[in-house]
Amino acid sequence: MNGRVVLVIDATTGVGRTVATRLSAAGAAVAVVGAGHPGRDDDAATSAAFLCKELADVGLVALPYQVDVTRPETLGALPRQIAAELGPVAACLVVVPPDAGGEGLARAFRTVSAVVAASLPAGAEHIEIDTGRDEADRERVARSVADRLVRRFTRPPAR
């Protein structure tokens, strides 16, 4: 993907992991972001680090990051931090979880998404993937988004 950097929040499980892995396999440098939140039964930072290690073990480029969705005001600097370590962010994907149990997670992730979107460099694509669907549909959407980005970033430049 011509050295493109893609930021994926929450890239550690499910749809986010699928997208991050597919983009990495296509040659993108991936910022694997674990999203900590109340009710999460694992450590987001550890999950991000494990996925990055798995990708690095097969020669792919990915770095782990962690965010706390209950503190969206801290996320404005994330694209700049990633740019300093991997290069400018070309695309950002935010995986929005279903709002199970009235926890307000979907709303919190959309707030995170808006903060990060506002801090992306000019021309960077911003995508939200809503996971409030059945599992087969979620995976289809994940593959579709990853494939579209791969096509976009591997197209020859317009003349």
C-alpha cells in the first residue's frame, strides 16, 4: 500500500482485528489501537501489543497504541504521535461497538471518532464501522472496508 499509515480504533478484537490484519498484509503500516473502556474484560494495551507482535513476526509493520474512550479530550494528539512514529495517517477507521446493556459505548466511540477525525491531516479518510449487526454482516463489512482502502491506496496516481 505504498507505505500508507492506517489508524484502526479498536483494532484488537473482532472486526477491528480483521481490518488491521488485512491492511497490514496489504503493506500498510498499521497503528493498532486498543480502546479501553468500562466493561472491557481484557487489557486493551496488552491486546494491541500482542497483535503487533503477531504481525511483526511475519514481517509486517504495526505499532500498538491505547486510548481510553472515557477521556476523548486526550485523543487529539494521537494522529501526530502516530505520524512521528510511522508517518502521516492516510486513513482512520473507528470500530463502533453495539450499545449493549445501555453502557453508552457506541456514543463514547462516536465521540472518540469525532475527536480523532478533527485532528487528522488534510486528505486523510475517516471511516466508522458500526458493529451493531450480526456477526456475518460485521465480517463482510470489515472485508469490504479493508478491500476498498487497499484498492484506493494501490491505484496508480491520476495523471
